[in-house]
Amino acid sequence: MRGSTRAKWVVSAAVIALAATACGGGGDDDGDNESKGGSEGKNANSAGVVRAYWTDPQNPLEPANTNEVQGGKVMDMIFTKLMEYDPKTGEAFEANAEKITSTDSQTFTVKLKSGWTFADGTPVTAKNYVDAWNYGALLDNAQANAYFFSDIEGYDAVHPEEEGAKATAKTMSGLKVVDESTFTVKLKQKFSTWPKRLGYTAYAPLPDAFFKDKANYLKKPFGNGPYKVDSYTKGQGMKLSVNDKYALEKPKNGGVELKVYTDNTTAYSDLLAGNLDILDGLPASSLQNVETDLNGRYINQPAGILQTVSFPFYDKKWDQKKTLKVRQGLSMAIDRKAITENIFSNTRTPAKDWTSPVLGESGGFSQDMCGEYCEYNPEKAKQLIEEGGGIPGGTVTLTSNVDTGSHKDWMDAVCNSINKVMGSEKACLVKSVGTFGDFRNQAAGHEMSGMFRSGWQMDYPLIDNFLTPLYKTNASSNDGLYSNKEFDKLIDQANAEPDYAKAIKLYQDAEKIVAQEIPAITLWYQNGDAGYSDKVDNVTLDPFSVPVFTDITVKS
């Protein structure tokens, strides 16, 4: 997402933007611009309001149109999906689903738990899921997460891939409502682990209110999750309160105020001054002294986050085949060890593959997938780049937003490393974009002319989430338009394989193609980190590096 999650990336990838934003904030259209925490932040629902950092999301807050971290953060607060992921282990478990069954790994029957309602009191029904998924898939609605429905039979009719083609149907033939609490899903082919995906944002249900008056709904979106949106002012912040109709355990606080910042250094200053309670994604400049600064109120743990930079294969000068050696050489020209040590104080680990260590070797993580292309080798790097015809145009740009994640620091270091190898101060130049939203619009709009940040925060803890959305042809977060038929074939075979160990092997075979062709340079695995104020307790991060807001308590 979040990468592009969650998907985050983060992302994610998800694409990833962990870190932060800045100045000003807390206000909304009711004129209340004062940020309050602790006992002063009480509302009618509970004991206190948690003040957390945020950036404006890229798109309006629709489940099927949210595939980046900051929007995904809100989606997870206001929706509970069929499946959710354990905040400690990342394991998938049934949430709004009573059970999901199949006799052939292709047609699935979904039975909902009884008694669930949306925040407006209307029941959550099978039709709410089917309508939401059909809406998300339909080409006319231009939803960023449409690809996540591409495994369902009938997707091609509602979302044809051919340029200029129009949808020939409004709904997918593979979705059928059986009764108020039951629906069936028929996939194009067998996909044994498909149910584990269903905790991702795109698969959330939508209330009838969304379809009756979408514009009004988006002003204060709500779902079937633990919180509901009270107000949102772009550039300032969002206020959420507890959804009193939530079917599971209610949050242990009275709500969350997400404050928009323009840089995470300012957010860190607010945290130290007591004007902010949670900052996830700390500025690199704070890492050496954070333990002392916050008296130990600091979290640093492994997370399903990978930092990468991608190439724009839609730009003729970056022809996918002709620039192969150049891409391999650029990867070898980056001194990952020095950057993770000197800039990130070892809160990042040089990457060895295109997944994440949190998956474990049994889940597909590989210590040696990247091989020599992830090793810093100045001589071999320059040789490969020259054999490949040199850097196209003589200069490669590296683009990212600079309002989150200390990206300017590491981008400078990456370009300096490449420049040193090539013996030129202009071999690599950093190109900064002011805000995350603008950057994502440029990346998704295929406006890049050189390398661009494409980090990933996993949407669900499976190896295919690090591969399919990013590198399969026409996938949702494949912003560089990479395409390889053999890779696509292996992914489809892995999805259909009922034996988990064999499926992992097939996914890894697909990843080997990525390792050879390098559509994206893998840089480092990123820990989830956060600092918190002395006004809150029970602060933890989930495996996606997102604060578990429902567990946070505010001191009286």
C-alpha cells in the first residue's frame, strides 16, 4: 500500500511514505484550532483523544481508491474487513467474516457474522460487500485498487485492459449475493491463499449511504470499524471519534486527532514540546538521541517495509531491454551499508531481496536473492553502466517527495554514491517534490523521467504482496510499467498451487526474474519506529508499522 500500500507501502503498498508531515494543524471547519490531549482532550465517548501525526491522503477516502500509507491509516480506523491481521503476529483471522469456505480453491462462500452495523446504524450485508467490490472494479470509477479484483471472474468485462476500451458490464459475473449474510466469489483460476488477502483496504464493504450520495459521504466517511470521521480540513487535520456501534471491542480512548505536518522535523519538535502524542516515522536527524530525548518512549521494531527505487519504462530512453546493464550497474553503485549506518543509525538493513525479513524464510524471504547486484562494487558498477551504453542522457534523476521520511537525506546519499562511482557530479541528481500527494500523482500518472522512490509497506503478510502489485503486468502499483510474461505466468501458477511450500517456491522463481532484470533497485529493509508523549500509554506498532490506535490510552 500500501504501497502504493497500504501498499502503505507503503505504502502498502502499497507505495510508502512513512514519516511525516508538519506544521500547523489540528483545526477543522468548526473553528476549533486548539489541539488538546490528556484530560483536556476528552469527548463524549471516552477518556481522551490521541493526537497523532499525519499527511493528507492522495485521494478521497474510498477503500478501492486508497493505496498509500496515510489514507490507509484512516481506512483501517473506520473499516473492519472480512479478515484482519493480528497486530502482533500479522496472521490473518476472520473479523467481519464468520467463515470463508471453498471445496476447490476457486469458488468461495463468504458467511458474515450477525449483528454488525455501519456507524450510521444500517446493517452490514453481503450486498454491501458485493456492491463495494463491483464499484471498485468498474473502469468508469477509476479506482486505484481496481487491480485487486482482477482475480474475480468477470473482471475483464467491467475493467478491460485494452487502451481506449470501455466496460461491457457493470458488475462481475463471479460475485453473487446468496442471502443477506452470504455471498459467493468465483475466481478466474484456483487461488488457495486468496482469503488471506481480504484484510486489505480495497476489500472493505461500503454502506448504502455511499451509493445514495457519494459526495456527501466523502465529507465524513464512515464504515463498520472502531472509529468514524467527525471532520477533515485538508492541510490541517482530521478528527475521529469512537464508533459506538462497533461490533468488536471498543477503542480504549475517546478518539484520534490526526494532525497534518509539512515535515517530520517539525512534528518531532511538537512531540518533544508535548503538542503531539504519536509520531511514527521519526526524522533521521533524531535517531541518535531519540532514546534520551523521549526518556525511553521510543519503539523500533522490524516491519514489512522495503525501500526501493523504480525506473520509468514508459520513457523510451529507459527501454526495458536496452538499459538492463545500466540498471544492474546503478544498483551496484549504491553503498547501502554506509547509508544505513550513517544516515539511519542502523534502523535500516541493506536489502538482499525484494520482500521483507518479517515473512521469514518459510514465507519466501531470501538472504541471497539479489546476489552481487546488491553488493557495493564501484569497478563492476561502472563497467556494467558503460557496457550498457552509459546513463541515458548522461544524467539520471532520483525523485521523491520530501515532506515525509527524511527522503532528501538518503536520496542525496544515493546520488553521491553513484556520482562517486561514475566520476561525475552530474551522473545522478536529486529531484524533490514538495508533497507526497503531488509525488504520487506524478508517479501514478507516468510523468517520471528517471529513477523514483517506490518503497512498499505490505498490505498483507504474504510474499505475493511484495511481487504481484508491483511487478505483474498492469498491476495496481506497477508505476514503472514493467512487464515480463514469464514472471506473470509464475505468479499465476503460484496463486493456483494448493501446496503452500510449492507456491512459495514458484513465487521465488518469479522473484528471481525481478532480481535479474531489476525493474526496481532494492535498497534496505525499514524498521517501524515511533515516539510518543508522556500523556499516553500502551503504544505499540503492528507488523505494518502503523500504531495500534485502538489500544492507546490517554492519561487523565
